Amino acid sequence: MERIASVTSSYYKFAEAAILVFALDNPSSFHAMSQHLLDIVTYAENAKIFICGNKVDLEGMEKQVSDTDLNNFCEQCHGMISGTFKTSCRTNSGVQEMFQYIAEILSDSNRSKIELHALEQHGFRLETLDEMQDVDDEGKCSC
């Protein structure tokens, strides 16, 4: 068991995001997300977490996991879930949209981190009035 735990922590260590996937026709896969969520929060505490219900294309079969179940799960997570999706890997429905959305979220997040890092390294720079370019004749900002 210790060997598995060490591999798990290494696997999650630098994760920026995690997608928890469950099958809409399999309640046990939905309930297993709780343990996976705990692993993510434990080992990748800063990762953005997304949930994906797969097999949205099921025809003639009743979905075993309802929208209410999914909403209740997200409410219990107290804001830890960054987005939810429904996809079909068989028909490719919603898959591209999901990855596009996640890429945009991560890109925005990383851009913010880079800007913050640059600000921390260079600090604030105060300019005198003489250094400012957009100053009118009365010494006031023209913006």
C-alpha cells in the first residue's frame, strides 16, 4: 500500500488540472469520485478540478446518475469544482468543447501567475511627472 501511495503522490504532484470522469449509466463510478477528489485535494492542492459525465449518447437506457446527483455533489464540494461537462467518447460529443474550456481556464490562470511573478520580481515603479509621457501643460494627467 505504501508503494501505491508514493506513486499516487508523484502522479499528482505538479498537476494543474484534474478531470474526474464517471459513466452516466454507472452509479458506482460516480460515487468513486469522492475518493479521487480527496486524492487530488491531498496531493495536488492547487489543481483545478473538472467533472465529466460520459456516455451522454446512451439511447434506450435510463441514465443512472441524474443532473440533481451531479449538482448535489458539486454543492458538497464547496466551490472546488471549476466546471462540469457531459460528453460522449463514442460520438465525440462535447469532448473538444470540454478540453477547449479547460485549456482557456488554465491559460488564464497561468497568465495571471506569470504576471504576478513578474510583479514580485520587479516590484512597482513610481514615475515622476517629468517621466510621464501623457502630461498636459498644467501638470495634470491627460487621460
